[in-house]
Amino acid sequence: MPSATDYDAVVIGAGHNGLVTANYLARAGKNVLVLEARDVVGGACVTEELIAGSKWSSCAFIAGLLRPEIIAELELAKFGLDLYQGDALSFSLFRDGSSFTMWKETDRTLREIEKLNKKDAQSFLDFGVRLQRFAGLVTPYLLTSPPERSEVLAAFEAAGEQTLFDEFTLLSVRDLLDRYFEDERLKSMLTFFGMVSIFGGPSTPGTAYTYGHHSWGEFNGNFGQFGLARGGMGAISEALAAGARHHGATIRTSTPVDTVVVERGTATGVRLADGSVITAKQVFSNADPKRSLLRLLPPGVLPAGLVRDVENIDTRGSMARIHLLIDELPQYLPFPDATAGPQHHGHQLLGPSREAFEEAAEAQRRGTFPSTFVIEAVTQSVTDDSLAPDGLHTMTLGIQQLPSELTGTTWAAEKEKWADLVLEDLFTYAPNLRDHIVDRAIITPDDLDNEYLITDGNIFHGSMMLDQLFGARPIPALADYRTPVRNYYLCGSGTHPGGGVMGANGHNAAKVALADAAGIAAPVRAAGQNGAKAPWQQRAVGTLMSTRAGRWFGYKAARQPALRKITAYAARVR
């Protein structure tokens, strides 16, 4: 087969970041080709018919980190994206049978917390203000080339917030939450957000940043909220693909790339698995850094020292999914029946316990399974009837803190037995499901590596600890999206600002490459941009909550349903 037509840019991988890169390049007038090994776009941000007749978000299933600037600039609503929320953000069911619902409305959530611990309700408001302050200092760096870590620290010091930097960057999530809360159930529920895609547990230093990374998202301008994508997470990728095509990009699925073609230190295109060559002026890899540099580049291209550094990128820490087709919704213990309700609308967390998280971390280190699992769940078909036929529902279970490899056995050998163990735990919280599972599909860390092409099944493409953040992500030599191979760029989650369905990585890589193609310096932050003022209402809330009397007044106001609109406005970030 002869060489294909030249392109300005070839993007390897149609994950969400690769598609974001393709959009910005195409909108800049570049002739772009996206090559995807699988038969569907999206990477880990994908909707698939895992069981005939029903669809699931295979890997990522919550939308809250996708940058609103990208949603607006790429006009994703125009291309079919519909993000929405149910009545409740999340529902947590604890091991003692008690439960907690986090509502979209602050007053309802505060009254829920009061049932667990009245003092913690006030602390929850205080904690939210501090988290929002942390986000306000970090988010200006998200859509730019990565700052040095020292620059980020200096920004916190200049703002008089050194303690805030320490709390949300250096501490363990256990120590962070112990500073603010008393009730063990509330602390256990909040701990979960620091356990996503990590190798470690609540006591591991640095997990507070993983918590902050997941918690500072926004939904329609509302800080700390999240939602769902109608049609599943693949709807995000499909909207991105539609936008890219609209602006002239070509997307080819079922087209695996074998290697990046390098001539005299410059990437000149790609060689496909069928042996054909496609030439391009620039090549982007949406794959993780290890796969991009150790598998896609020919041997000998990179210096031995850099190869060692890439090999040492920490990609430990994986997760797994069990997708269930059910003919009755879970009847969770506090409820009299299985009727659909707010408990089914958002993110569901079953059995959160800090000790269970600690046990899981030790089992992960040993390459085994813990005695019990903390289960996250989503039943999106309750709020989106396009996902399952009448009379049936989709339910996705997620387990974090899993080893990429098992000791003395394999995931392939243990897959079904492991799923059985998880379901036994599920039945303790929703006993009715024992007789209402029609079918199941399992995605293990091994599947994430082999099928979704994510090294070690680490969905963040690398640890989110401080040694792999900002100007050190994934390593300092690769932090600006460029590689030592000229015109070969990284645009995946292994780059700044990290994992999750955010899109910032793809945006930033495109801006750097466009600047390189034009022969100009890449865009940089204006001096002091990181110190840009927060919205006035945030500043007002911060001032109010800085005094004892203000905290009392703020709490009393926040828990009043009559002041709900004012409270919601005060929490807006744009």
C-alpha cells in the first residue's frame, strides 16, 4: 500500500485529549488526521454496548472536570453534548446502615450532615471555602504550559496561603480530613476522592492533592459539582469528534499505529500496523508517556538516561469496572423498595471506610485482594432511558486501589472470581440484586492495559503526587508537551495538568505545537495572572468566613432554603 497523503498533523489516539488537540489544530486551519486503534473514539471516555442492547460508560463515568472554557470554545453543545444532573449529586451507604445524600443545594446537604454530626456541618462549609480558595490559586495554571512547582508555591506564599498549599498538596488525605472533621463516616466518604487511581491509601502523603484534583471541578459554573453526559461519557468524545470533523479533521478508527517515523531526530509521520506510512509535519501522541516513548518510538532514538527516567514514571495504581444489566434497581438498605429515587441519580458509594481503604492499600502493595471492597456505583439509565431497554437498567460498579499485576496469578485467571467477591459485598447493601442481575461485563486493570492501551491500567497515565505534577509531569524533560524528537508531542493525561476528563492537556499541547509551527514562542501567562482576582462573591464569602461571627452567620444563611439562590450564587466560580 503506498504512502498516504501528507498531513499537517497526525494525532495518535482518539481519546478525549487527542480529540481536543485535533479540534484546536483544525480550527487553526491545519490538515489533521486522528488515528484510533479501537473501533470507537473516546479512549477511556467512551460509551460502549458491552452487553447486547444496552450501553455503559466503560471507564470514566462522571463529568465534572471538563474545562468550561473548552466546552465553550469548541462549541460542544452545538455538536450534541448534553451534560445534566439528577436530583442528588451522590449517595453514600455506610457499613452501619446509616446513609448520607449530597444534594445540589447547599442547605439540604448541610442538614444531611447535621444528622451525622452537627459540628461537622459547620466544618463542611469551612472546608468548602478553603477548597475553593485552593482551586482559585491552582486553576489559572490548568490551561497553560506547566509552571515550575516552585512558582506554584510562590503564588501561595504571595497570597499568604502557605498552610493551604501544605494541606492540599503535601498532606495525606487522612491528615487533611482529620484537621476539619470529627465524624468517621463523613471522613470516610470524603476520603474516596483521594483514592482514585493511586498506589497507596489514606495515610499516604500527597493524596490530599488527588482529593483536591477531583473536588474542584464545576458544573455549569457551580463549584465542586459534577454531573453526567446524556448518552454516557462517549457523548463527550462524540461531540469532540463531530466538532473536529466539522472543521476539516479526518478520524480513522480501527487503525492502530505501529511506530512513529523518525528521520534525523525529527518525527515525519507514522507507520501503521499494516505497514503503510502516513507523513505529517507534526505528530501527537494521546497515549500515556511510557507507551508514547518506549513503544511508539524506534529503539535507540532516545538517550539511555531519558529512557530510564521514562521507565521510572510511576504508573502504579489501577481500578476496575463491573458493568451489570439488571431487571430491578438496587433496593439499598434504608429504603422500603427498589423504586427509582435520588439515591440512584448520581454517584453512589457503598461501604466507605478509612480502614477499608487502608486495607486495600496493603493488599494492593502485596498484589492481592482485600477482605472487603469499597464500591462506587452509577445507575445512569434511571436518568437516561437511551442506555437500556424498557424494564432493564444499567449499573456500573467501580473498585479503586487495585494492583496492576497480581502476585502468583493473573487478572485473566482471577477475573470472574474477583467479580463474584465484589458482588457479594454489593449484596450486603442491596440484597435484592442477588436475584436481579441479567448479565455482566468486567473490565480489569489488565483489560485497561491491553484493550484500552493504558499502561498498567493507570487511568491518569501516571501518579498525581507532587513529584509528577506541574513542571515535573510526567518528568521535567517532557513537561512542556515536547519530546526530544522534534515535532513529536505528548497530549494525553500523563502531561500537565493531569488525569480525568478535563481536556486541558490536549488544549495546551495544541497551543504549544501551533506556536512551534509558526516559529513563535508558546503562549505564557501574563505576569501575575495566577493571582487574578476571584469573582467578587467568592472574595466576599472569604472575608465573611474569616471571622467567628461571620462563620456563624454564613452557616445560618447557607442552611436556609429561602436563601438557596443567594447561596448558590455565592458558590459560583464564573
